[in-house]
Amino acid sequence: MVEGARLESVYTGNRIESSNLSVSARFKLCMEHNERFYVYVLQSLKDFSFYIGQCEDLDVRMSKHFDGMSQYTSGRGPWRLRYFECYSTRTDALKREKAIKKKKSRIYIEWLITNRFVVN
């Protein structure tokens, strides 16, 4: 965990780029440790709502969101990837996604974005 790290990334169409080098390094670290499943938080730049999801390939999933191929996110964009966590199994990623959604708390999501960057 990197204390105080903020994830301010954008999706460029073929990879995730970040203004925070520690975030880019963490993404590479996930890949090196074969942690291929992700839980992520997107934020709409239109209405500032959040979307929480999980996936196996973050680049492919981001392209689907940003290209309007996801029903929920297609009308609320543009989107910014604000946070992600890495997991070695889909089961773990699904459990974490459900735990975040179960809180139903914008304050908790904002806390995650502001204070935590987790690689499990």
C-alpha cells in the first residue's frame, strides 16, 4: 500500500497512463506477480457518479466502457479511472467488488481514492 497515493489515470485506447508514477509502477507490479484480476472504480466527468466493476483485463474493460459498449456507463461518460486493486483470482475480485458495492457509500469510495492503493 502506498499511503496518500492518488489514482488519476486516463484511458488512452491502448493502455492506462497515469500522472502518478507510483500508480503506473503498481499496475506493472500486478502484472509481474500474475495478479490478473482487477476491481476498479470509474468516475463520471459528467455527473461525478461512480461505477465499480471487476475484470480480468483492465485495458480491454476500459475500452468497452469508454467506447459505449457497457450499458450503465454508456450515457454517463466521459469516465476517468480513479482506483483499482489487483487480485490473483476472479473469486477474490468478485468478493471485493461486492464488498465495496455493499457499503453503498460515496464517502467510502472517495476515501479509497484518496487514501489507499491496494495490491493484494
